[in-house]
Amino acid sequence: MWHKVNEKFNSLIKQLFHEKDWQNRAEAARELGLLKDARATNLLCRALRNEKDNTVVNRIIEAMGRIEDQKATIKIIEKLKEELNKFEGDKYRLIYILESLKLLKDRRALVYISPFLNSPDNDLKKLAEEAFDVIEPNWRDIIKKRKTRSIKDIFKTNI
């Protein structure tokens, strides 16, 4: 059993890094996420850094969230910062990022998710609230108690 899983894992990693067709790379990333094998986290981080195709990048981010290994948090936050620095960010990329950060349940992400709590886009705002609910269930009470500070300051951590 373990041997078969290992074979599949190795095959998917090879496909992710060496396949010329973006659809096959995207499918490999998706399947790695479904395996939920934390061994893939560092490799997915490396693939995320080098991948140029938008769909494959989204699938890698999605896979990192599904695996739920908090080692991926910083790489996903880097992608979030990159996306926010673009003239026009990709809403779908932001959704993938917020969904993944929610699944990772890493408190370090809260400061980066917090600006979306005031987003004019209802989808992003709702997703940010869901992420906060999962990561810090009593976040609304915390904010009420510290109303003199900004949400970003309240949840600031050192990354």
C-alpha cells in the first residue's frame, strides 16, 4: 500500500516539475493536494516560486491549503503580497489564497487577511471573515476590547 502511494507521489512531483503541458502540471498539483501528504509542501513551495502559468499557480496554492502544513503559510503570503502589488489583482487568485490560508489555520496569516475584512468585494470580505472564524474564533470580541488599535495591529505577528 505505502509503496503504491509513494510511487504516485513521486510520479506527481515529476509531472509538476517536468511536464511541458500546463494542464498536466495543474492536475499534478491538484492531485498532490488530494493526497494530503506533507512531504509535498517544500516541493510545492519551490514549484510555486518557478511556475509561470496562472492556472498551475492557483492549483499549487490550493494544494498547499489542502495539505494543511503551516510551513506553506509564508510562501502563500508572499504570493498574496505579490498579487496586491499588481495594478489589477486577480480576484480568483485572491480567493485561492484566502481559502488556503483558512485551511492552514496559521495565526501569522491574520494580519495579511485582515484588510479583506473591509473589502468592497463581498466574496473576499466573506472569505476573510470565514478565515478569521476558523483561525481565531473569538476575533470579534478581541477587536471590540481593543477598539483603539487597528485590526492589523491587534493580530500582528513577526514573520
